[in-house]
Amino acid sequence: MRHLPTRTTRRRVVGALATALLCATGLTAPEALAAPAPTEAPASPALADGLALTPPMGFNNWNSTHCRAEFNEAMVKGIADLFVEKGLKDAGYQYVNLDDCWALSSRDADGKLVPDPVRFPNGIKAVADYVHAKGLKLGIYTSAGTKTCSSVGFPGALGHEYSDAQQFADWGVDYLKYDNCNNQGVDAKLRYTTMRDALKATGRPIVYSLCEWGQNKPWEWASDVGHLWRTTGDISDNWGSMLSILKQNLPLAPHAGPGHWNDPDMLEVGNGGMTDTEYRSHFSMWSVMAAPLLIGSDLRKASPATFDILDNKEVIAVDQDPLGKQGTVLSSEGGRWVVAKEMKDGSRTVALFNETGSAQHIATTTAAVGLPAAHGYTLRDLWQHRSYNTAGAISATVPAHGTVLVRVSADRHWAKNPPAVELGLDGSPLVEAAKPVSLTSAVTDLGRTAARRVSVALSGPAGWKVAAGSPTTAGTVRTGHSLRTKWRVTAPEGTAAGSYDLTLRATYRSPTGIPAESVLPLTVSVVAAPPSGVSYLGDLPWLSTTNGFGPVERNTSNGESAAGDGHPITLGGVVYAKGLGAHAPSAIEYYTGKRCQTVTADVGVDDEKGAKGTVAFEIWADGTKVASTGVLTNAMPAQPVSADVTGAQVVRLVVTDGGDGVDSDHADWADARLTC
């Protein structure tokens, strides 16, 4: 899908009604009704064709090119070349998939699809032959409707399923992404089952990806229809979008398994809208969820950091584990997530995922993730590529928006590894220039054995003053104990507001002399005191933002996915010159430095979405909710909201989806003001 999905529940249309609808659209081929409507319960738990026994891995061009001219034969061949040259093929990436816009806007006189001769001058079969010669496979795209999702209006497959499927097979296609646009209200199960049968009739093994956006809960009925099904709307290249999709997909773990996978959409890694830390979280969590790993960035332009993420074979092995279990959520309190995935060899992969904007201590145990009692355990850090021993604790201080991904096993050889340690840094991550702040580091032994000759160091950017106020070394740190060190950190006078990196580093040895090192990258924010008097929040710098679709906009509505595409903020026909345009789920944080008293705004769903959208607004002061609205709809006028934030260091403006999922939830903080 190319736009934010609408969660309208479509009527089931079968029998004569489906026939009438197809006739009304002008379709002449009866193929769409050739197969009977699927039963309510699948006849078997999965397609018994041996395909997609692990989640598909490959590439899809949409996230990096959309329908632009750069999507063409040369790009596709270039991606195939890079799969081989960069070792991605060896890492498991297999499919090179074409998305929308590969065809002409009209079929030929025989009703056949015609590849765009400008984009693909040699046709699709020639591209497939090239890809196959590399030992890879080719995927293609169409929609289960009269047209695809592009506004250009390319032909969809509704009413042409058997003909189109045969064309795909004749070209050598190995994977079909089947979208949901322009579906004319025809029952989803009928449409998707018809294409299943059409693909089967070709006799060619083709992986079948249902891109139905989760509108009709395909996880409940599609296990014998397709090999994977989209569970959400489209992903965007920003933290808020990725986080929203992650949260929608995580609860669906029971429905995934070999040959039938939940699909939370393609990867955005490398497209530039998130940090490398956020992209590592994206890749880690998709792997723990046993999600398809379809690269969405143009690898011809990718940085070494992007290749390092996409080519992490230890993380890929989690995604591709043949047991086929999707990770399950053990806890998520306060945005501190523990997700555990059972592996075929009996080990557990554990993701300690931090959705918040500051470092968090996240912990669980080997017993909690389902491992048997043992004298000791081996803990493998899949991003550091280092092994440690643990007495049973699985714990880390996880940077903002970061993920610590470990694989833990009951292992009689645990003692060959040094003990695991957790690094932590207590104190506010907010720093005003030239004003020293006090921080305390901790090096805590989690291992079955003691850590020896422990030394810790804290470093900051050039010109910053970092001084220890207590010992930085210890001869021995026993299991469960810590070396705690006080630090005084000062940013230079005139340091610009923004994020800056600190690094906490510990070195130590196991009792047998094995050297080890642990590093914790942390971020602090240099902030400025808010001005006295009344200020519009749309004019003040924020600490951080997350947004469900596109960026938060200053003094305009949310608009769509691009920055700066908003409109004048309008609630119930009233236009506001100032405010914040957001989209649920959203959070906007401001530093108030214990100097401010009130936040006020008029809030509601922006008029730009017509009758759509339901949201709720909240104001938080240092982790305490101090104001909230009920559920607001577009039919309601702007509602005033006000909160006392006296004494708060940080104020957070939150928008939720109102409890009914995300659907065009464009939310305005109109005329939002801060009094200090």
C-alpha cells in the first residue's frame, strides 16, 4: 500500500454479489470466481509446498525508490551483483523483488501485462534470467484489485489472476507480492485465495506474499493461502513508524511458523531517516519476530555501517532459525521490552529493547526466558560478537532507542568465557553548558565467576571536562557486586544545544586471566533553559519526538510522510497560526528545567482528514501524567487542555490512537503554550 491505510471493515462478498461487483467494474474474465470461497477455518495449518520454511530474505525497491525513474533494469541487476559481491547472498539474502510501477498502464490487446520498455527494455524474463544466473531469485508485484496502488493506475490482477500468474511463471518469477488497492469491495479471502490457486495452477514454485495490511486479520485465516501476510500498514523511515508497527506485530507470535509468517513490512535500514542505533534495533527486532528480511535501501549507495547491520550473520541466524518460532513479549513496562525467542538448539535469543529516549536498565533471567536450571550459562552478545558466562542474570543498560541482543544457553563449558558485566551510568542526561553535573557509573558482575583487575573510564567530546571523584579500579568485583565511581561532567561554555556522546568503558579479567572489555555508548543532551514568560511550543526547541507517520511539524498540521508537507492547523474550521502537528502514536519532549508552571493548548483531530481519526491527548511532567483528554474525533470541536508542570525538568506531550488502532490520526496541539 502506498498511503496510510484505512481500517474500514469491508463486507464479505461471495457468490452472486461478488459476480455483480466484478461485472460492475467492467472485468470480463471470470477467473476471479473460478475457485470456491475459502472456508472460515483453514484446511491445513500451512501450505504443504516446502516454500518459505524460514522467513524470506532479499530486497524490494519501494522504500528507496518508490515510483521514480531510478527504479529500472540497471538498478535491479546492480542489486543482484551486490548481493554476490558484498556477501549478502552467502548471508542468506535470496530474492530481488520488483515493486509497483514495473508495467505499462494498459494491458495489450490480448489482456496481457506489458513491462515498461523504458524501465525494462529487455523485459522481465531477461531480468529474471540475469538474477537466476547469480544463484538468486526474482520477485514481482501486483494488486488484488482493478489497479495497483500507484496513482498512475497500473493494471491490477482482479479478474486476471490465472492469466497474470501464468505470465509471471513464464517469466521465471519466484515471489509475488500481492497488494490490496482498488479491490472493489470484493471479499479479501476470495481475492487472495483465487490468486493462490492461480499460482498453484502454473506448476511453478512461487512464494506468495499477501499485502492485505492486516485489515481482515489474515493471520487468522491465511496460513493455507499464502506464505506470509502483512500485519500492518506501510512502514516509513522514522522511529515512530517502526515502533508502531513493531507493537502491532509482536502480539501475533502464535500465528507464525515455517511456511506462514507475520510480515511487519520491509526494512528501512540505510535509508537515512533513523540513526544506526535505531536501525540496529529495527534489524534486531525484525529478526526476533521471525519477520521477512527484505532490504529496502539502495545498496549501490549504502554505507559500510548499513552493510555491517544487514550482514550480521549471528542476527540473521536468529531470524532464520529452522524451529520457526516468533519471539514473545515477556515484559514491556515503561518502554523497557524483554522479548524471548526459542531456538531449535534449545537456546534462547533475548532482545532487551529500549523504546525510550534515555538509557534504561532492562533485565530478565535465564529461568524467565525458559532455560533449564544449570550451574552456569553462556551468553553471546550478537552485536559485539563476544561470549560471556552468567549465573542466570540477563541484564544490560540499553542506550536510548537501542537493543541488546543476546543468545543464551545452558552450557557446561561456560567457564571458558569471562564473566558478563553490566555497565550503567546514573544521573540526568540533560546538561546545561558550563554547569557541572554529577553522574555515577557502575560496573556490575553478572557472571558465575568474579571479575578481576577491574578498571573503568568515562570519556566525552573534545573540550568537555570529565573528572572522577572516587576510585576507578578494583582488584575484584564478585558476582552481584559493583564498582561504583562518581564523575563530574561539564560541557564547555557556549556548547550548542543538541545530543553528544559519552562512552563508559570497563576492562577486566576472568579468574583464569582471560581479558575482557565492555563498552556502553551513551547520549547526553546539552539543553538551554526555557525563556521566561509565555512561549509558543511550536517555536521552542524540543528534546525529542516520535511520530506515527511522518515527522512532527512546527506550526502546521502533520500532512503526510514528508517533512514540511503540512497545512495550516485547522480544528472544526478554526485556523491556528501556532502549534504542533502530530500523528498518533506521538510523543514530544521539552526541557523545562524546573522553571515552568503551565502548559496549555487547544487539541483535536485536524480537518485535513475529513471524518477520519480518533485520538487522545496526554501531558506528562517528569514521568507523571498531569492532564489528559478523552477520545476525540474529527466531528468534535477543539478541546482545551491545561496542565500544572511546576517543578518538572521535562514535559512530554503524548498522543495515543484512542484505543481503536491507527487510522488517519492527525492530531494537533493548536496554540500550544508554555509559561515559565
